[in-house]
Amino acid sequence: SLVDNAFTLRSFSYRMHSNLFSFAAEGQVSGSRLQLELTTGAGTKRVDIELTDVPCLASALKPLVLAEGLTAGKQLRYSVFDPATMASVPVDIAVEGREHLQIRGSSIACYRLRSTFKGITVRSWIDQEGNTMREESPLGLLLVRESKADALAGNWRGSTRDFITASAISVDNAIAEVSPSYVKVRLENCDTGGVE
């Protein structure tokens, strides 16, 4: 992906492959228009999307927030381009405050941010240089910045979990077909608020 000096999107290339399908998208921003070239098993098509505002990329959010200046209580909103859905999605970021984070015996001065994207809230602690030191997601996933040696030496016995198993949804009936072209499911007893 290419961004300009303000971290707004200029062009991107996105590819996703699995055993069942492959998908590729190339995009170029021209003014307020996003020109796309989408490639699937059915061929290639060109699509133009009118943008209400020029989006940035999710990876550019923390540098953007730093450039704004961090003060407790500051509320920010950005438009982020999601290549998986080919749409711009708002991200709300709140600077919740400053705190010292304890990592491997060291105290690190950080800003705590709350980011909300598509109804999912993530809390991040970033240091003065913009490095993410800790991040917590609502699924219980915790990321902590540390050296490779510390990560490899950590005693994870008894605390490791298989991500696929932990996030899998069990079904009542086995799927008979080995390689189905699609699967239709009905979700019950779940809160779908905020899900698009």
C-alpha cells in the first residue's frame, strides 16, 4: 500500500488465497474516487467507488494519533479502508489517559487508547515514540511487546490455547460434503447488535 505524507491512502494491492478460492484487488485513489480492479476465479472486473472522504490504512492510525498530539480526553475519528469489504469504515479513538505500564520489571510511561471499529473495542497502550506496548481485545487476546528472547523464554505452559478451537462455533450436524461451494448457517441465542 502507498500513502501520502498525511497517511491517506493513494494505492493498494490486496491478495487472499485459500484452498477454496483466491481473490485479488488493486486500487488507486484519484481525487474522491477509488478505482478498483478485482480478480476472482470468475475473471477480472473494474469498479469505481465514490468516496465521501479519502481513507487512511489501519496501520497508519497510531502515527496519525501521535501527530494530533496526545492529551487525556481527546476524541478522534478516522475513515479506514477495509480491503476485505472494499469500503471505508469509521474508527473512533479516545485517549483515555496516561499510565505507567509494568513490563518485565520495567515501568514504561504510556498513553492508553480506546479504538472502536465495527462495534469492536480494543485498548492499546503506546509509548512516547508510538510503539504499541500492550493491546487487549474483547476476545481475551492480549499482546505485549517484548524481545524475542523474552518471548521464547516465557513459561506459557498451562496458558496456551489453540486460536482456531477457541473461536470455533460448534454445529449440530456434520457437513457431509468434502469441499462445499457454500455453507448456509443460522445463528441462534447470540447478540448480533453492532454486527454488519
